Amino acid sequence: MADHDVSVAIASIPNTGKTTIFNRLTGSRQSVGNWPGVSIQKAVGHFSLGEYDVELIDLPGAYSITPTSEEERIVLDFFLQEPPDVLLNVLDARNLYRGLGFTLQMSESGIPLVVAVNMMDEARRTGLDLDLDVLSEHLACPVVPIVGRTGEGVPNLKEALYDVIKSPRRRQPFVSQPPVVEAAVADLSRQIERSNTSKGLSEGFLALRALEADPVFEEHPAMADIRAAASAWRHKIEDTTGSGVPTVCAQCRFNSARGLVLEATHSKPPLPDALSEKLDRILLHRWLGLPLFAIIMLAVFEGVYGLGAPLQSWLADVFSSVGNGLSQATSGLPSLLQSFVVDGLWQGLATVASFFPIILLFFLFMSIIEDSGYMARAAFLMDRLMHRIGLDGKAFINLLLGYGCNVPAIMGTRVLSGRHNRIRAMLLIPFTLCSARLQVFVFLSAILFSRSVAPWVVLGMYALSFLVIIAVGLLLKALRVAGPAEPFIMEIPPYRVPTVRTVAMRSWFELKDFLYRAGTLIAVGVVFVWLLTHLPPGVEVASASSYAGILGRFFEPIFRPLGIAWQGTVALLFGFIAKEIMIGAFALIYPGDLTAQISSHVTALQGLSFMVFTLMYTPCVATLSAIRAEARSWKVTVGALILGLGIAWASALAVYQIGSLFL
Amino acid sequence: MSPSLIQPNLACRIRSLDENSSARLAQMGILPGVEMQIVRTSPFGSGTVEVMVGGADIVAIRSDEIAAMDCDLVAVPLSSPIIEPGVYRVASIAGGSGLRSKMSDLGIVEHATIEILRASPLHIAVNGDEVRLGRGEADKVVVEAHGGS
């Protein structure tokens, strides 16, 4: 018999270990994409369950189907447009109340539901004793205790899923509502039933969605007809109860949830986790909290880049020796073609590969910080400061790690909550002084400035980078880029020890994701710069008659006020591949004794202006590719490009012109 | 709730939420009737606050958000600006065993009745004795609120 395809969606509020369970069920059989039109990752996995082939869709973490965030809007759209055959909901055993609000909403949908109560081990450890049969009875669906971290209970969960797929039950729990809401739901349900377009969703569920928000309706075919009726009921409910429908319904659900928790809890530990409480007294201490945060961040930074840099250079050596072999093997080819293969294609691959070690390490450390529960604390500590520049506390970590390399920092924006925060962080991260830029600054300042001044120049670049981030942050905030901020509400989960499995799997998936989504674009960018610098055929590489040189001279009027000659412009073009390549580019542009050449062609002030420009101008191709992959928007990508170029030009102009007055 | 009241150990019960800014809170089960207790405030000026919700779990939230809520005070530390001379019942001592035993020696234990003679500097009367408490101690001795916000 042929396989039956069944779609199961896994949904829960954030921090319930949903992803761990998703990974447990699907193993490595998963693919990652994006939800249409948004920067939120969509993971889909497959596993077989008896005669069924199950497609498991990982929905973003949401507190409800009533949309108050981008994630919740995705969940709502998903429910309305492609309702799955079965829903799998995950609850955190330690905080059933918060999760049950969403569980009740899901069970209202009429889609058969299975509830997994995760973190049972930690609940038991703290002395929490739960009666899940009571929950199962009230929710009218199977409730399975599991421990996602160890896999305990997963076979039972599969069994429960199998049973529900085989013989779906569509009983719904009772949630008491004010009479006016009940009347509204009954009336609208009848109308929806008549139009017969509920797509397997319960009419009552659709009626509630109609009551909650207007715009939902355009997206569901049946509903345009009942818009007017829904709107009339909405006003009536608001008048009767004195608050909006979403709040009234939330109140009803959470009242039921509170009752359920009371019934299902046999014994309960006195307070939130005592260990977390003790740790927080130190880690979030008014005076100790920040120094400890600084130490932890330093350790993470060193961990990612201290371990990553040697791996990166080792990988670069491997690639360059293979490249040497490649150029010998292709020595029969015309020299232009040979250069294309070695310096274009192979270099493109090498550039993509050079990011592997730091991306792996970055997500290794990020997962540890996130899974341990420290991320939420860090966000709490830094929130006040970051709020001033229009971001929330979590974004600090991204910005900080941008000082090592922008690419993983941009990829890390996916842990931020809300598109608003993600987009703004993506636009700010390119202004961090990454290690590639640092190499250029160290190189140039050593040539152009005396030994006592050079370190101060580099330090000044760091200070400038902070200032630009603050200024651009304030600018984005004032212009309300990416919309107004969503209210900041963040759960502070209890601390827990991350598992090797979760951390390793996460890092591995992120690396694969980088390869798929950003890899191609990076390679194309590198090849593009090769074409500019090596064509038309027969020119000296990057010379005045190459396309790059022609471009450089064409743009000279724009760069002359900054004190940057066409040679500098060509170097900047190379810097688009990766900023550290600029050093190699100088060697091509100024043949002979590089130090003597540069110091004779470039004055200290011109060099300074060039460095300022380098600090801020367009992010490198890998960063841009990461922005494109994360934001899923060319508008944001081009925005980052133009923002960088514009600010770089203005700042370099100011440095050069004001500097010229004094020197 | 007045922003000046926001300080650790303050407890209040939500009376009503601001419909627009608190839509998110409502969907998280932070609704009228729920009790919140401020656990700590963030560095750099207390713009972000950790609150324990319903005696169960902790969320971080901006103090503007709390200021926009309509709340009934449940318990206030003695250092709160709302404390005025009068008779109060001690709700809890939010400190370690050292502070607890010191307070207990003075007769300041849970459910004890104390009289505030002067709010600042803090003079109180316990069992007929007059006692002065320092600012640090006053932060941690929490009394039942007389209502209102």
C-alpha cells in the first residue's frame, strides 16, 4: 500500500523546547526555508509513522493565534490558509498556565490535537507533581509527558500521534465566555456554516478570528460575506464588556487555563526555581551583573574568534595550496581562463568556506547562551541601553559579535524578537569594526603614521564605529525604519544545562543554511569582482585600463573631495569581496615596494579619510548576502548598501575637508 | 501605576490593561486579576523591570508598560514613597537569613503589626518600642498596602 501523506504542525509558545522535539521526531530529515515574505525561518521535516509519511511543519513560537507579533501573524495565516491534518502542541511542564492559553485556542480550531508536556524531568526535580490525565480529559485530546532533551517519552508521543492520525477526534474543550461573545460566535458560525468554506476548521474558531480582527478576512475566502456582521458584533462586545475582543477572549481562555492548572497540579514547589533565583542574585546583581556580563561576552568573543581565526587561516592555507595545484593543472589553458578558474571561481569557493569555522563556533556559543537561559538575562541587563537606540537588549550581543565578523552576527539576528529589531540590527551591524577591517587599519596606519600614533588611529576607528552605530541607531529610530517597536516582553526562563545534541544540531543546521542561502551569492560576488579587474582581455590586473580602473577613474570626481585617488577606489572595489583583500589589492595596484609606494602616493590625511571610508562603506559581499538571506528583502539589502555608502562618503568628506584646513 | 512606585518587592494586582499597548500581555495571560511582583530593576536607570507573574514565572518588561497599567497595590516595601505614617501589617521580609533574624529580634516578622511614625528617615514602633530602619532594610521589609495606586 502506498504511503499516506499527513501534515502535522508543531506549535507552542516560545521556550518550551519545541525545536528539540521537532529534531527528535525528524532527525536529520529536515529542510529550512522562510515563511513567505518574512525573515522568519520555516523548518519542515519528515518522518514515518506506521503506514504514514508525516510532514512536520515547525511553526514559529507564538503566544496565541491572535496576532500581536509577526510570528503570531504567520501562525494565523498558516491556520487559515493551509490547516494541517493534526496539531502537535508543546507545553512546558513548569509553566502550564502560560502555554495553555494557546493550547485552548488551538483545540478550538477543530483540528485534531496532541499535547506533549515537555521538561517533565525538571518539573519532577523541583518537586512539581502533575496529573496529566486530568489535562487530557479536559482538553479532549491525548496528553503525553516527555523529556525532549533525553528523548524520554518520544515513542509514546509517536504512538499518540499515530492514534490521532488513524482515528481523528474532533471534540473541543469547553471555555466559558460572556453571553454576548457566545451569541456572536453562534451567529457567525451559522453564517460560516452556510457558506461551507471552513476548510476543516471549526466554524466557532473562524467566527472568533473574524471577531478579533478585521483584516484577517481578506485572506480567507468565505469570510468577506460576514465581515459586516462580525464588525457589528465586535462593537457590541466592546460596548458590553468594556474591552476589546482579543482581551475578553484571552481572559476567558486564561481563566480556564488557571482552573486546569489548579486541577492538574498535585503538589507544587514553593517558588520559581530556587537555583535560578540564587544564580540571578549574582548574575543580575545591580553592580556585579554588568561586569560578569562583560566577562561572559569576552569569553564568547574569544571562543568564537580566538578558536575560529586559526581554523580560518588553516582553511585558507588548504584552499590556497589546492588553488596552486589547480593553477598547475590548468596551466595548459589560456592565462585569462586559468585566472578565471583559480582567482575567480576557486577564490569564490574559498571565500564561502572561510566562514565555516566562525559560523559553526558562533552558533555553538549562541546556542549555549540561549539554551542555558543566559540570553534572556543579558537582554535584560542591556535593554535599557539598547532601547535608547531603538533596539532591545538581545541585539547588543549581535552588535558585539559583529566586531569579530559581520556575517554570523547578521545570521544571529534571527534570535531577535520582531521584524523591527531584526531589520534595524541588520542595518547597524555593518558599522561594527570587524576583524577584516581591523587588518586593513593596522596595515595602513603602520605605513602612514608613526609608531606612537598608529595605535591611537586604530583605537580612534573603534570609537568612530561606536559613534556611528549610536548615530545611525538614533536616525533609524527617528525615521521609524521598519515600523514602531513591538512592546518588549520577554520571559526569563529558569537556567538549565544545554545538551550537546541540541547545540551541535543547531550549529550544523545553521552552517548548512548559510551554505544554501548565502553561499551562491558570495561566490557570484567574488566572480563579479574578478571580471571587473581582469577584463577586458589583455589588461594588467586592476590597472587603469581594466574595467575596475575605468570605474575608478569614472568615479574619481566623487572620490576626489575625500582625498581618494582612483587606485583607492579600485582597492575599495576589491574590499567588496572581503575587506582584508584590500591589502592584497594594494599590492596589485602599487607594484614594487608596497610600503614605499603607498607612503609616496598617499598622505596621512588621505589615508585617514580612506580608513574612515573603509570602516563604513558597503558591507562586504558575504555580509550583504547574509542580510539578503535573513531579511528576505532586496529593499533592506540595498538599503544597507546605500546607507553604508552614504555615511561613508559624508564622514570621509568631513574628515578630509576639515583635516585639510589644519594640515 | 505611578512610575515612581516601581521598585523591587512591590506587589500589585492588575485592575485593567491599556488595550493597545498591552495586547501582547493579554495574550500571555497577564490579565486583570493577575498579581505581579517586581523582582529587580535593570542597570542604567530602571527602565526595564523583572516581574514575577502570578507567583509562578518571571518576565522582563519595560517600566513604561507597567506605568500604563491600572493596578491595585498589594504589598509595598517600607522605602516606597507611598508609605505614610500609620499602622501597617508586615507582608514579608524579602531578605536573607541574616536580615530575617535581625528583624525578628526587633519584632518585625510576617503578619506583625507595625506603626510608621515617620516615613523618612524611617521611624517605626513595634510592640511599643521605637525603631529606626536604614534605607537598605526599608527596601526589604514589605508591608500590606492600604489600597489604591
